[in-house]
Amino acid sequence: MPHIAVVGSGPSGVYTAQGLVGQGRVPDVRVDVLDRLPCPYGLVRYGVAPDHEKIKSLQNNLRAVLEDERVRFLGGVEIGPALPPAKLLELYDAVVYCVGAAADRRLGVPGEDLPGSWSATDFVAWYSAHPDAIESGFVRGVRTAVAIGVGNVSVDVTRMLARGVPELLPTDMPRAALDTLAASEVRDVHMVGRRGPSQARFTTKELRELGGLPDTEVLVDERELALDPLYADPSALPAAQRRNVEVLRGWAAEPPRGARRRIHLRFYLRPAELLAGDDGRVAGVRFERTRPDGHGGATGTGLFEEIGAELVLRSVGYRGVPMEGLPFDESSGTVPHEAGRVLRDARVAPGEYVAGWIKRGPTGVIGTNRPCAKETVASLLDDAPALVRGGGATRDPLSGLIAAGARPVQWDGWRAIERAEAELGRGLGRGSVKIPDWEGLLGAARGS
């Protein structure tokens, strides 16, 4: 019976496990889904904004896979010096790495590392209770924030900065983050893109949500929109971008209402420098005005504009992180592969596979991981006759993981975390509230 490890319990990992146990070509496949964290679901738990209940409900679909009797969740298992890829391959017939893209792309401008300048991922991890999150307070003393980037993550952080406590109270946001946002004095949020509205990466649904926030108005300068050659006649655009332009056009036509909070959507501005105040913290961003270059990009004009801000969130994309013991392509931020088969020195590495962002780069939406996983599973199944080793497959790899120093959190441990979070929420008069730290998570899991 082939025993396969899937490293990563986010959507790509769970879809890979689902494909492996749901196929009929190789009978009796067993799958261990390993994760460094004691909690499953990856970015669905720690990357989806807490007020997006519909997307977060995808956890129910992922849960059904992880509760399959042929699948075993093993959290708290880190691939590293004590358990390198070579050792993992000794324990399993095959290993599929679904480890995502954990790093943020940098702006590469002066002042990027000033206090008060953060990646959007840092901010998301904080309000999503990731146990590795930095407790910085983020919005304390902030009245104006700048979010650099015009994708869905930038829309998410902009919306969370403008949200009121009544809308956040029913969510699973951790108590410290909720209390900090409740005391927030943020009044202006500028979301800024270096190109035009027709190239923006946010979805129309996410964009429209900005216009529905209580006591908040969205301000758009039609002169900036008009710099986009496709703004006047968006009929040549794909439907999604055309709808975005229509939403922006509607906001640009509305006069200011004098709402308590304002979201400014800006285009054709490229960050040139983050500016420091007298206290050494970020005090604003100096942008260069850009213009379309005729090839879908933008070029600088030599004209500059400054936007004052006490908080800057950078959201210009993700990048894969090399894992010791696996090959890595620095230029693409991915593991070299051929239809999901890991390549070492341009040769297929038997038994090693990739799926998700570490395979294809940080592109697509959650559903994009399904066909990506399907391709990798097909490659693995084609290779299965040469991979399965009778001797190794008769031993439970769990003993080898423990011998390497791992203390796996199994499904009962995860369910204990869920119960502890529900109890925490009841004590606060809320629904389930996330436990934000390693000690609390592992304490709840071990208590099972």
C-alpha cells in the first residue's frame, strides 16, 4: 500500500490529498498531510480576512478531505535540519511539497525598512492570529495609512483599516487585534497602484465591498483614471477588468460626502522613497507619477508627489522561499519541475513532487490549485509502480517522524484547539475566537 506525504495543509495540499485518495488507478493509497503549524487549512485560516465568512467556509470542504479515513493530518511537523527532504523520502514512498510562497516581494526603495513600514502579510498575520505574527499594534497613533498595491490583499488590508468594531465583533479575530483596531484613529487610507485601473488585480466583488463600509466613502480622481488608454472605452477589456473600471467610474462621479473615514484609490503612482519623520518612523511616501508605456506597463515621468502617512503596508506580491534539501529557482521563486515532478540538475528526482504556488508561482485564486494538484497527482500515479517499496510501506512513518524529534499534532489535537477557541469566544461574549500564540495552541492540542 503506497504511503505518501503531502507537505502543507492549505488548499493545494488538501486538493492533492483528495486527488490521491479519490483516484482509482492505484488502490489503497494512504496520505499523511504534514504541516509546520498545529492547525490545518493554510491561508484559508491565516490569509483570508476574518470578515470574509463565505470564503472561510471553504474550511468545511477541506475538513471533509482531512477526515477521510485514508488521510491523516500531522501538524507541528517542520521540514528542516532534523527532518530534511532526504529523510522524509526514506519514510514515505513519495513526497509532494505544497508549501506555498511565504515571502513578500520588496519595493527596493530607500526607507522601506523604517519603523511603521510593514508588508501587508505582517498585518494580515497579526489580525488573523498567526502564531508567528509580530505584536506591534500597527495602527496605534496612526491617522493616515498607505497601502501600496492594487490586488485583493491590498483591498483586504484597506478594508480592515476602515472597518468598525460592530462589523468585526462577530468574527474570529483575536482579542488583542480587535481591541487595537477598536481604538484606531485611522481616518484616511490611500491604496496606490503604479499602473492604471485596467491592470489592477483586485476582483470586482472585493472592490465593491469598499463602497459598502459604514461611515466610509471611496474617493477616486477621474483624471487619474483617464490616464489609462482603455478607460474611455473599456469594451476591449476582459469582463472582470471592465467591471472594475465601471465601479471606479461610478465612484469618480460621486461628490464627497464628508464621511468619517475616507478611502482614496490612486493610480499611476510608483513608490520612489519612504520618508522618515523627526522620530525616525515612517512619515510618508514619495511617489513618482507614471504614464502608460504602450505595452501594458508604466514608465516614470520625473514628476513626484508625497503622501503623508504613519503606516505603510506593502502588497506587491509573494515569493517562494527555498527549502534546504530541495532545488530552487531564484529567478521564479519556485522549485524546478516537470508536470509536478521535481527536477534536480534538470533530471527528474524520483518520488519528489510539487503543487501549488511553490510549483507555479503565486498566481491564481484558491480554485486554481485544483487543476494544479490534479496534474501533479497524475504524474505521481504514472510513476507509482516504480515508487512503491514493499519493505518501507509496511512501517508507519509516524514512528520515524517521532524519532526525528517531531511531536505531531493529530486530528484529535486540532479538534481540541477548535473547542478551546470556541470556549475562548464564549468567555468574551463572541463566537469562536482564534488562539494567537504557539503556547496556547500547543497547550490546547496536548490537552486532548
